[in-house]
Amino acid sequence: MHINPCPPLAGVEMLPYALHEQPAGQGHRWLSDLQTKVYRGEAAYRAAVQLRQTGFEPDLIVAHPGWGESLFLKTVWPRASMGIYSEFYYHTQGADMGFDPEFGPVQEDDACRLFLKNANYELHFPISQGALSPTHWQRSVFPEPFRAKIAVMHDGIDTQQVRPRPEVNMVLGTRKGQLKLTRDDEIVTFVNRNLEPYRGYHIFMRALPAILKARPKARVLIVGGDSVSYGALPPSVANTSPGTANKGWRHVFLDEVKANVDLDRVHFLGKLPYPDFVQMLQLSTVHVYLTYPFVLSWSLLEAMSAGCAIVASDTAPVREAVVHNETGRLIDFFDVAGFAQNVIELCDNPQERQRLGQAAREFAISQYDLRSHCLPGQLAWVESLMDTPA
């Protein structure tokens, strides 16, 4: 059944369209993200109403709107100013979408889906007096005129906690027994929250055969879970019935290279407690970091703070932290051989590792230290919001 059918009109070409039937009880798939945020916003709204009944009247609301909790708070406290954390605004071009051709082109209707995904921010813009982004590039992806309201200040790294420690050691359990690692060992480190293409896991794994062949004493420590944080699950998982054994990205790309690597020297550590994570960075001989043009990972800045020699992808916003041959080395994201070559070179050159690692730490202290730089900047931003009328 076409919507609003009408008889032909001379000189007018009709293009009929029809509604696609939606399964009973299900919303439109483009709305699923926004709907989840509305549910969270409603829960926060009702809690805020209860808080208001106790007499609480804030002057300022500071929120990360990404999950929707702050959607309706100005309804409860309309006289309060609001500042929001502006982490990422989605685009179909120039950022993460379509960056990696291996996983297919941008679909034509992705623009519609992202339009609604960004609706959460669009709903916050009119009710917010200011915003904060952690990097200049992340600020740049937001639209004007709201972009002019966004200040830039990173969340901050505790550079006193995450610092070089020559005497550090770590004991790993392996199938051959316990293995004690120290700074005398050659260790290549790689970190994702979850091991997935968004953070270059596939590129890193493809570089391993060359690295391990050239460095026969090197060990590889890989941190990250088996789910996804940002991208999609592999088809082998997404299309598998619940309860059926499946393989996430970790297994997909391990299977691709395992015939050409010494698996006894590749250690998957899963998700580590934070003290163990810091120890691992302090052990690192060379740290590898990749990302699509997307949100910058704290782990890169923590690796810099630990004094790691870093080989990273030449992508935004990594370039704000890693300057090629100054605070690390930048390699084209897709250059598997380039990543392998630079890791091998740095493993073989302790003087260059020392130079890059020291410069990386100095940069992390000057630009990303929590106590001396980022927290004062954040507090100054909060004070500025207090002077901005709601």
C-alpha cells in the first residue's frame, strides 16, 4: 500500500513509496541508540526530581551526555548552567567511518543512522552553556556554532603513578610454567580495551611474524578483552546463534598469522587490573598503538608517561601527542611492514629508545599531567561556566 496515493498529474513524475512493516513490539533500528539514551535519561530525571524534593538546587550541572543521563536534567533545574563533555560527533567521512576499506564501504543509509546517533548531542547543544573536549581534533568534529563553545583540556594522567621504574618485574603464568619478566627482557606491548580493528589489532597481528622472526628473544604482551568497544563483531560472531561457540576478533587475526609466529612468545593478558597494567608499560621495550581517526586512548598517554618508546599510527588525534621522531614514531595505519620495521629498529637501538621515551614522558608531564596541568584547566573551565548565564 503506497502512502497517500493520488491520480497521475500531467507533467509531474510520481515516485511512490511505502512503509516497511516493523516487527511487533520493536522500534526502528536507527532509533535503538537514541532510545537507550532516553531510557537512561528518564531514570536520571526521576532520581533528580527526588533530589530536588530535598531542597537541592545546583548552580551548575557537569555531565558526559554520551549515555543520555543528562538529557532531562535542565527540565528539573532550569536555572542551572550546564557543561557537557564533548567526546565525539559522528561523520560518514573524514573520521572513523569508511576509514578502513577492509571492512566494507560506508553504507548509503549510514548517514541516516549517524544523524540520529548524533541527535543526543544535538538535543544537548541548546541547553548547554559550554563544553569540554580532550583533544583539539575531537573538538574539530563538532559542528558550529556549538564548536565555538568547546574548550580543550584532556582528562589527565597521573604521571607520578605512571612513571619509569627500572626495577619493575612481572610474573606470567604460561603453559610451560611461571615466567618472570624484567627490564632486561625484550618486550613489545600492545593495548586495546577490546581487541578489534578500530584500534588496529589486525595491523599489529600482521606485523608480528616479521617482528618475532627478526627478534628471536622478543616477547609480545597483548592486553584487551574479546568483545568490541566501538566497531562491529566479526561476521562469524554476529551471525552465530546464541549459545554457539564463536570467535571474536582476537581469534580471527590470531588464526590468520599463528602458523608464522612462535605462540610461546605471544602472551594474551586479557583485561588487567590497573597496577598490573602500569607494570606492563614499565616493562615495555617498544609500545605499539594504533587507532582509526577516533577518540584518543588513555593508554597511549599512559605509555608516554611510563617513558615507553612508541610506534603509533599516523592518524588523528594521535598526532597531537606523538610527533614523528620526537616523542615517538608515526607510521601509516595500513603499513604493516612499516610497523614491523620500526619496532625491530627500536628493539635494536637502546639509545634511540631512551631518547624517544624520555621525550615522550616530558611531553606527557607538560601537556597531560593531571595535577599540574589538566585538573587546573578543568577547574578553570568549571569556573567559567559559573559566570555563564543559563
